[in-house]
Amino acid sequence: MDQMNQIVSKIALMMVPVLLAITVHEVCHGYAAYLFGDPTAKNAGRLTMNPVKHIDPVGLMVLFLTGIMGMAIGWAKPVPVDPRYFKKPRLDMVWVSLAGPASNLVLATFTAIMLRPLATVLSGTVFNPIVDMAQFLVMINVGLAIFNLIPIHPLDGSHILEGLLPLRLAYSYSRLQPYGFIILLALIFTGAVNIIIFPIIIFILNILLR
């Protein structure tokens, strides 16, 4: 029962950080695309801070499950992007894809900077859960950013790599897209993804939370 209470408490503390992280991630993708001339996300009503618009049920479940285990990875519902609006479709798509992970790292850094004075004032008081939520916000944003940079479709890293590869290689690489989600789930549930990105996440968290 105590263990179940701890899990429920952890999920409750993670709720706001998770929803904020995925919302910021997707909105920044949409705004970046809009700045490069693509109104698709705006027209679809995705440039909103309403998290309901950005939830992917499977990605959200993975975020909570991995967050409970100490390393939050997952994904949100991708904003629609139409590269035909871009002046330089391949290069602009790289920047749009980078916008999501970059926004998470910025949010994690800002939260980490605020965390120390926040912890000094609130730790040991009835407001201590706010400190815990801030710590989760740092952890979740770093995990979300690094995980999404893995170059496997449909993650941002796949679009970044495709935009940077020579055209012939990019075409060959894009043919793997139909199998990307299956590969991704296999990496997650076999634990292989932890071996790939866990050291990077820990390294960044050690810098931000030292």
C-alpha cells in the first residue's frame, strides 16, 4: 500500500510538469514552422497552450511510466507541418525540428536556475511539493529533449538527420519511416534506449542540478 501511495503521489507531482513540457515542445515546433512561412499548425489550432490539443496517449503513458522509474522519456502528438511552404524545405525543416527539443532544454535550464532559491525558501514547508514539481520539470524536459533527438521516425531527430543527409541518402533513410514506430517501441521496452541516452541525460542533469 505504501508503495502504491508513493506511485500515485509521484504521478500527481509529475502531471503539471509533463503537460507543460509536451505543450511547450509542440507549440515551439508550430511557431517555428509559422516563422518559416507554414500556417498549417496555426490553422489547425495547435499554437495553443492547452495541453489537451497536444497529448498522444501512448507517448503520455510512456512518459509517466518512465518518469516513475526515474527517467522521463516520451512524446506528444506532432503538430502538422507542411514543408512546401518553406523557402528552403530541407534546411527549414531541420530548424523546425530542433525547436521542440531546444525549447525543453531552455525550460529545464530556467527551472534549474530558479530551483535553488525556491528550494531554500520552500523546503520543509507545506509548499515543498512545489520544489518536487520543479525538480520533475527539469528532469522531464531534459529527458524529452534528448529522447526526441534520437534519429528514428517519428522523433525530431529523424527529421533533423534527413534534412542534413545528402539527397540520395536522405531518400534511402526516409524509406525506413513506416518501421520507425515499431523500432522505437522495441528500443524502449527492451531497455536499449536507456543505454543510448541515459548517460547523456544524467550528464546534463548533473550540470543543471549540481
